[in-house]
Amino acid sequence: MAPQAVLYSDSTPNHVSEGDFGTVDVTTYSVEASPIDEEGEMAPDVLSVASPRSQQIYSLRESSADSVSGQSASISDSATTSEIDHDPARLSDLFDATIDESIEHAETRSSLMNLIGSLHSTGIQREVDLPKIVVIGSQSVGKSSLIESISQIKLPRDSGTCTRCPMECRLGRALQWSCDIHLRLAFDTDGVPLKEVNEVTFGSTLFDPADVEKQLRRAQRAILRPDIDLQNFLNDDDLTIAGKKPLSFSHNCVCLRVTGPKIPDLFFYDLPGIIANVREDGDPNDVTLVEDLAKRYIRQPNCLILLAISCDTDYENQGAGKLVLHDSNLTDRTIGVLTKPDRIETGTAGKWITLFRKEHLRSHHGWFCVKLSNPQELRGGISWEEARDLEKNFFLSTDPWNCTPYVWDRLGSKSLTNYLSITLTSLMYEKLPQIRWQVTSLLERVNADLDSIPEPDIKDPVHHVMRLALKFSVDAKAEIDGKPEENDEQRLIQSFHKVYNRFLDKVHKTAPRFRPWNRGEMESEAEASYIARLEEDTKGTGRILYLDETSELIARARTRELPGHYPFEVINRLILSSTEQWGKPLEECFDSINARFKATMKCLVQQTFKHFTHARLDQKVLTIVCDLILQLYRETKRSLNDVLSAEDLPHSTLNEHDWESCKITMMQKYREHRVFRMAHSTLSKKETERNLSIAIEAIRNMGLQVTEAQIFGLPFSDPRAAPALDIMAEVRAYFEIAHKRFVDEVSMHIDKNFVRKFSETIQDRLLARLGLTEPEAVQKCADWLVESPDVVLRRQRLVARKKILESAQEELMRHEMTRGS
């Protein structure tokens, strides 16, 4: 469970009575585990202060929401609210409280803070949004003094802006005080991220707090003068070295790691103060640079913003406040802290007190107020302990702070530091599973990307090119053979099916459209009904012939035929009226197959040779592939034209059974429509069907067996109708056989002479045209295999990312193992 702090304090040597929190030594803090809610989310930390003097518990987290709005904390004894709230001893208790967690919870907090720092050291924050606290404030709001009050060390102080690069502060408990300083170099002089994050140790470990200020000053100079060797800064030799003008600001970071017996567990970044203008010799662009640097940190969702606002200037005029307090996405993560309360003008304290009620400048975490050392006290060498005593005395003796109970647990550096530690620990505990998942997922993705661009180990260039050519040939054959995959119409062979189906549909639309009735016999509406019964394609392109027009065609074509017979040329011309339309669908079909085939092979070339584009090996192979495709296209087109021209010859078929069966079906259909049409001209459909039934019944009563089909087969009264209907049935039957045969032949010719022949030919063509047996083949292949600089750069970046991710993963695993042990 996440750590949850419950703070108890008192200046008297008594104990809190046993209850929900157990017996706890006074003047100590106890940390308890935070519960997990029903949805698996961690409940907010509760930081409470209990004074045995009043036997009550005050929730610091609650105070940011409740007591800040003017409501008093809950009271657990019989004392009245007014008696307790105005007890000045309680304010003194809060300042006298010290942190003395149980070993278990101290280790948990320390472990999480160390993990945060370790992860930041790996550079993983480029990939993953890590929990952190970022301290921002406008220039000269006392931000450096605020950092000193939290970290218990002295920072460099100069006129103007002191902090000229981000400073990472990692604080933690230890038996002996020590300080290590590192430089994290992650950006070039223009602020562009480097491929790798390089963290270097700056000097040896310090064991005297008095040495920190000077070493930090040196470290910042080293950051601002990256052209000089780091060793020159350790003894101030850089001050005598001429060179490039130092940077005014830098994105690179000075990392401070302080541990000691009384050092709190905390991790934060101190950023350069927001400036409104620059010195006379300064760069005006620095104003934007510093603001952009702050935005880059605070826009990250897991960043807690510690916003310092000075009480000696209207908060509306402070740049850092403008940057944060008008954006709800930022105020939800903002912890406000007021500095320089001793500078508040007489009679204006009320507007600052209203902040604690959230009446203005709303902040989700509420506001704190601290009294920091003034310049005179700093010049006098005031110690950290003395500064805290002066801070306590100021709030105890100064109105309105000492008479406004609902702000008491928000006063002083200690309260602020404890709140920051608890809140950051809680956030880290909450986000830790997500961080583990993100690091693992990103590492898997990076490894997959690296696998796709393996570093070539090319000892034999000719053999390597040959292997690539063979791989392409094998992959092309596999694609051509077809891959049975469900719901994947984008595969080559599956996509051909759609083309051939469209081709079949277009050819079928050329079927001759016979009408077994005379032109003009019926109205267009009635005719449309009969056409629908014929089940013809209403959007067909075949020739339309009515019964009388067919009879006239037969009469005009007769030469020496016997009565009732007709020349074969009539049938041939009617068939040609359809087959002559097959050329365009054939061309469209083959062109579509060619385009799809060429696109697939081009994609396959790019996949196989994608790492060798720099010397255009991929283009060389693509040219060979396209040349072969063009050659096969021309050869196949000639064979397809032969198939098409065969349909212009006198038409015949050996498929007599299917032709005869189809003819009978079509004849029956045409005769039925003719009979019903003739009958419907004088009788209704119902009367026609009734008469037909009567006739069949009468014939059967004579002892003869007859069917409806046989009735329809009887000769028509019009002698010209029978030959015309016969021709209609024969032509339509032949079309049904011929158009399917034609479509099948076309698809088989394309498959054999174009698609499969490519698979059979490409390997030998590649090996021959690449010249792999020529004397200069070794040098030529070596030139082809030179990698693109873009590929080399991408691999380098991926390797750098992998190194960072693996380092982060190691830190996460180490933390997990430590917890398990």
C-alpha cells in the first residue's frame, strides 16, 4: 500500500491516548499505509497533525480542501471549536513537530524517492512521464531561499538571475551527511536533444555542507561552457581560460544528491526564474527561452508544480503565476507557496489570506506560506536551524497569521516539505504500475524496430546480394502461389478474383436480348414486365431483337435453303454481335491484373531491399522486375488476342450436351412467353391459365398423356414464329457456353503465361542482370550494400533508446527485488 502520513506533535512529554492511531510518541510523525479504493486507485494521502493538548486530529490534505475554505478540522474531544481553534499553543506545536517514521514506512518512502531519482538519471523521462516536483517562480521571489529551506544547503547567489540551468535535487535520509554533484548532459547548445543522455560525476563526494555552494557554482559554469573540459572547473581554472562566450541559459541539468540524518525524502527540479527582461548585454531571446524551458517541464501530466509567489508584489504581475494560474490543467497539479510575508503592506494582508479559502487563484493542492531569510540575515551567515526558529517566531507573533487557525497547518517550511514528500510519494506509488508497463512496452517496440533493421554483417557482398535476390524470388513465388488467409482481399491472388468476377459480369452483359413477341405489340410498361420475367440484365449491352425482326433477318438471309430452313450465317452474325464486344472487357481485365501484380512486386522489392536504398540497389532490382513484367505482359497480350480472335471464326462447340440442354431451356422459356403473350392479348392471365388446364384435361380424357411443356411445343399458327424462336434459342444457348469458356480461357492464359511465368523466370533473370558472376561483381555488390545514412542514424537512435529503457527496467526490477526482500 502507498504510504500515508499521519503527523502527531506536541511540545509536552505526553503520549496520545490509544485509539485509531495507537500510542504514538509526542513530537513525532507516524506514517500509515494508504487504503486502496474499490476501483484499485490509491486513496489520497492524509497528512494529519494531532495535538494531545486538544486531543484532536487535523488533516493537512483535508485542510487544502476543507479548512482552506473556512471549515475547521474535525474535533475528537469535548472541547469547543472556539476554544481549540484559537489556542496559540497549537500553532507552536506544528512548528516543533519532527519526522520520525517507522522503519518500514521510512524505507518505503526512501525507496520510492530513490527510484524516482534513479529513473530520472537514466534519461527515461524522454520516453515516460515520470512523477516529479518542479519549482518555478518569477525572478527574485526568493526561490533560492525556498530551496535552501527544503534542502538545508546554501545555493550560489549573484545579482540578477542566479539559476541558469535546471537543478535536480534528490534528498534522502542517511546516517552521515554527504553530497554528490553530477552533470546530466542531454542537450546540445541549441537545446536539441542528444542521441544519448550522459551523466558525469562532478568532483568527489562532499561531506561538509559549507562546500556545496562553491561546487554548485562551478558545476553551473561547466554547464554554461560546454566547450571547456570539466576538469578545468573543479579548481576554478576555467576562470582564466578564454573561449566562447558562456551560454546565458542551458537545458542541461546540475544534479544534486544530498543525504543526511535530518534530510527529508524528496525529489524536485529547480528551474531558472521567469524573467520579464534581460540585462543591457543580455540576449532578448532569453525571456522566451526560460519560459519555454518551464513550459516543457510543467506541461507533463505527472509533474507537480511548486509555484512560488512573492507577497511584496501583486500576484497578477508575476510572470510565473500568469504561466500557471490561468490554466486549469496546471492548477490541478499546483501547490502554491507564498514567500516574503514580512513584506506585506500594512492593511493588505487580507487579499493573501483569501488564497487559503480558494477565493482567488484556485489551486487544487491549496497554498502554503513560508518566511525565509532576508539578505541581511544571509550575509550574517544564518544557519538553517536559526532560520527555522525565526520563521516560527514570525508566524507566532505576526497578525493575521497567528490569529487565523485555518491556515496554521499551512505555515512554515517544515509543513510544506512534509506535504511535498507525502504527495510525491503518493503520486509515484500510484503511477508505478503504469511506468513499469510503459517501459516494458516501449522496450518491446524498440527491440522489434531494431530487429527490422539488423546491422549487416557482410563478409561476402556477392553472396549477400545473391541471398537477397533469392529471398525476393522465394517470397514472390509464395505470393503467386497464394496464401489462404481469411478476410484479406488485399492479397494478390484474392484480389484477382474480384477482377475476374467483374470481367465475367461485363462479358455476360453482352448477351443478345431476344424478345419472343413483335415490336410494338404491347405498351412499354407491360413489356418491361415481360422482360423481367425473361431474367435478362436490364443494363446489358447485347443486341435487342424482337420476334418479327428475327423473322425478317431470316427471310433476308435465305438463298437456296428449303422451306423452314435458314442459313448458318444468321446465327453467326447474331453471335458476333456479342463476341465483338469482348475486346474492351478483356483489355480492362488484363490491365487491372497487370497493375495489381506490378504493385505487389514493387512492394515486395521495397520490403526485401529497404535497407539498401542508398546506392539504389532497390531501384536496380525494381527495374529488372518491371522489365520482366513488361515483357510477359506483351507476350500474354498477344496470346489473349489469339483467344479473342478465335471467337470471330464460324462458331461451333463440341459441348453438345450442354448446348442442347440450354437450347431446350431457352426454347421453352421463349415459347411460354409467346403463348402467354398471344393469349393475354384477348384474355386475362387467370383466364389463360384456366383454358390451358381445360385443354390439357380434355386431351387426357381422350386417353392421351400430355404435359404443359408439350402443349407449348405445338406449332404456332404463324409459320414464321417457329424458325425465329429456334434461332433465338440456339444463339442464346451458344452464348451461355461460349462466354463462360472465353472467361475461363482468359484467366488461365493470364495465370500461366503472365503470373506463373514470372515466378518461374525472375530468379534467373535477377542473377543474370545483376551481373553476380562478372569480375567486378565484388566491388559492385559492396557499393550496393552501403547502408543509407538515415538507416544508420535510426539504428543509432534505437540503440540509444534501448540502452535508456533497459537501464530504467533494471532500476524498476532492482526496486521490486528490494521490496520483496
